[in-house]
Amino acid sequence: MKLWFLKAAGTLEDEEIILEDNVITIGGAEFPDLSHIKNEEQIERFILEKYPGMHGERSGKWAGEICSFITKIKKGDLVAVPLKTRNEVLIGKVTGNYEYRQLSDFISHIRRVRWLKTFSKGAFEEEYDVDLNSPEALSLIKADPEKLSGFTETKSLGALVEELSFTLEDMGLMREKMLELVYRLAETEEITEVRKIAAEMEKMLREK
């Protein structure tokens, strides 16, 4: 289990979305679905296509943060999200893989979370020796594993019900995606398209 530091969305509306929809985002809503990316270089190409004047360290760093959000954060990891419109840092447990869902002009690349705890910003900085004004959008926080396990050891009945609700919702979303792929299969006779759809189905099943 790791603890990640992730800068939150920048507006009140976006922060309400991450709270109500139980999601986190890395931003970059101007980029397409990144489900099939394999490395930072692929993301950096998207960045440079959109912002050709952004070169070198800046584009590489941004690509690395997005790639880490998609591939390195694992289910069960913890994430600390400082809110810009409140004096709060949210702690959540990551419960889902990367998804592309357009929730606002800023939010489209998301991971599902279960919110566990709230710190004041001052208390969080002191407890974890973190500078909330650091320029990084995503970074790892060094923390004692025993301290991290304390966030998830005891679950109330309400938390368990909420977690079950998330699981059932994920199953519903997966069912909708699988049905969409089945409809695509029924409408095509192109063998290359059939193979592509079959690969998408296999990927979805492996992730679950």
C-alpha cells in the first residue's frame, strides 16, 4: 500500500464532483481516452501535439505524472487530495482502475476512490512532512506502513455498505461496456475489428 499526493481539481464545481462521485483526477481533459497507453513517451506525444511549444523537462514531467496516475497507482493505494476551496486534505482509498469519463470541462481521466478521512491542511503537512505548495501534481509520500494501515483496518457498517455499492456500480458499468462491445461485434464482419473488440473484452476482464 502506497500513499500518493495528488493536486485536486481547481474549481468549487470540480471539487464537488470528486466528492459526490467518489473519484480523483489528474486533469488533462483536453487529451483523449488514454486506456491503451503503454508508456510516458506516448502521452508526451499527445502533449506536444496539443502544445507544440512545450518541450523538454516540462512536457516529460507532465507525461510522467499522467502515466503514473494511469499505471502506477494501484487498487488499495491511498491518495491525499488537498482541496483548493477548503482548508482540507482528503484521504481516500483507490478502488478502481483508470477510466475515461467526461464529468466536467476539467475532469475526464479518473480513478474511483472511497473517501476515508479529512485532515486540516496544517495538520496534514505536519503529520506527513509535505509541502502543499509544491509544484508536483502527483508524487509519493513517505509514510510508515503501520500508519497507513490504520486508515483501512476498521470499517464501519456504513463504509462496508458504501464499498459494496461501489462494487455493484462497477459491475453495472462493466456490463454496459460489455454490451456495447457485443453490439459492435454484431454489426461488423471485419476480422481486424473483431480482433480489436475481442482484445478490449479481454483487457476489461483482466482488470476486474
